[in-house]
Amino acid sequence: MSKKQDKIKRELVKVYIEIANERLFICTGCRRSGHNVSLSHSHIIPRSRRADLVLDKNNITYHCLSMGERKGCHDIWESRNRESLLDYFNNMEYIKSVDEEYYYLITL
């Protein structure tokens, strides 16, 4: 891992800790508690698309992971069925405010 990647990773851990201290430990896509399902930090706009937003807390939410037959919100957000999630409109509003091109790309 490069020094730059290591620095970003350390900074991201700090952001994750801040999020844990500021937010409820629930999936924003389905409202399941993190005590009942496994949660993941989920970037609303993928890290691969906007490296400049990797550390932006507004670009990170809790989404549950897939387990067994149940598809988790993390995977749903990355699919074409994202509009079924409870946080869809809030996430899309954020996307439109920071990356209008991506917003139209995923809504068309």
C-alpha cells in the first residue's frame, strides 16, 4: 500500500469513528438495527468515481450486508433496484448536489 493510500485509510477510519459517535447504528436503507444485521459503511457515490468524496461523511451511510437469501441494502444500492430503499431520495438529493452528471447517469 502506498503512503498516500495508507494515509487515506487512516483518515477514513477516523471518519468512521466520528460517524459511529454521531449516528444511530441502523441501516438507512431498511431501518434494521445493526444489532440484528451486519452493517457496512456504504459510500453513496462510489469511491472509484469520486475519490475526492471518500472522506466526506455526507457520502457515507450505514447499509446492511447480504446474508443467506436476504439481499442487503449495500448490494441493493449498487444495483438497479436502489429506488426500493428508504434512503433513496435522500441519497439521490445528495448525489445531485455534488455530482449532477452521475445523478443523471444513474437515473436514465
